[in-house]
Amino acid sequence: MYKKNTKNEKSLTPEQSKRRRFWRDNIINTAMAFPPFLGFLLFWVTPMIAALLISFTELHSYNFSMAKFVGLRNYVEIWKSNMLWTSIRNTLFFCLSVPINLILVLFLSNLLDRKVKGYKIWRAILFIPKVCSGVAVTLAWQWIFEENYGVINSFLEALNIAKMPFFSNPAYFRPAVLIIGIWMSGTNVVLLDAAFANIDRTLVEAARIDGANEMQVFWKIKFPALTPTLFYCLTMNLIGALQEQSLMQVITTNGVGPGNAAVTLVYYIYRMAFVYTPTMGFGMACALSWVTAMFIALITRLNFILSKKWVHYD
């Protein structure tokens, strides 16, 4: 069969052969690209357009035929909600976990770059938080911070020190959640470790020969080479932190935390749609989801603009 097709190919003119290859290649490529493209249309574009349309309606039911067009009213109403500003503050506070994590990981990766004893084991241990289930990790930390029989408070009780009300006082709850957020971003260690491995060692050795100390070598040679990876980690982790929900939803004992300290922007969208359905409903939830998306896009764009000041690609 192959020889027969080869003969047929040879009997064609160059123009006909080129046209046949063109259609054959395009059919194969189109067939391979169609399934993911269809998934993109069904599970990304369609829900996004649906959310945009619903955001202009009043809808308190899963029956879309009951939607009532209200124009921009939902977008106006969400700005009047006191919970919105609370959720923004909670979200921005949780985002502090991103720069803190990057600073800690940069320090740890710098130590690992010196090939300390058990280097591979330490790298695997530091990567474990990202492999574990987020819900399972949150439940483990909930046990650690539990007010009556948790690990921390049991230790404090043994030392005759007053227990800390992690789940009843916002002043304790927010730092506790921040610690969990910092711990769960272990993947940055692997990325920065790879970035350290790609640093031009000849430049490092040349700097040391010229009399530079380790601090000067780090800030003048290593850190500029790490900035693209740091920028990637900052961007992706910041986008993830701005969309945090599952941690807050699982860690709380009353659904919203002490003083609504667990209500982030995305968690507030969820509660609008599925908890406050009779009063707010899907219309306001979709409106806030679009406002949140624009807010995240704005923060990300600002991050890209500022990156021109400190990220070095050469």
C-alpha cells in the first residue's frame, strides 16, 4: 500500500502534491486541536459569557427562565455592601503570604545551592506541601491551631501559658491563616533551585577572584539572574492568593471566621450565590466575579509594569 501511494504521489504534479500535503496536514492538525478547543469553548468561554449575561439580571434560582434584566443595578449594589470591603481587606492581607514565602524560599534555595548534606532529601521535603491535598493540609493545620486540644495550645498549657484563641479572635485568626498560606507554597523551592542551577558559574568565580564577598556575589551576580523566576513565582502565586477560597472555607468553624476574617473576595462570591441566594443571588455573584476578574487583571498588569524596574533577562 505504501508503494502504491508513493507511485500515486510521483504521478502528481508538484502543485497537486503540495496541495494534497497541505490538506492532509491541516486535517490531521485540526483533528488533534479540536478536542481541547472544544473543551475551551464549553468549559471556559461559555461559562464566562453566561456569567456576564447573568450579571445584568436578578436571579435567585437555578431556573434561568426566572432571570429578570436589571441592567447595571448589580454592579452598583455590590459596592454598597460592607462585606465587600471586608473581603478585599482579608484578600490583600492573605496576599502578604506571597512575598513572605518568596523571601523565605530565596533564603532556603540559596542554602540548597551550596549542596548541603542531604540536598536532594531537603528539596523533596520542601516540595511536599505543594503535592499534598489543600483540604487535607488545611484540616491538619486546623488540628494544630485548635483552641482546646490543638498542638500549639496543648504545648502552651503544659508551660502554664494562656491559650491562643485562633478561631475566635481575628487578631489570631489572620496570622494563623497567613502561616498556612506561606507553608503551602512549597513549589517555589523547586523553581528557584532550578534557577540557581542555571546561573553562570564563571561569572560567580570571576567575581570572587576580583575580591567580591558572598553578599556582593549574591546581590550583584546571582539575584539578577534569579529575577525572571522570582517574577514568575510572584505573578502566579499572587493570582492564586487573590482567588483563595478553599482554605478559608475549610479552616473556619462558623463559615466566615471570627469577625468575618475568613471571607475573601472569591469566597464572598460563593456565599453570594449559594448562601445568600434569597437576598443576593446569582446575578450579584456574577457581577462581583467580573469585578474580581478585572481587579486581578489590573493587579497583574501593574505587576508586569513594575517588573521592568527589577527583572533582568540578560
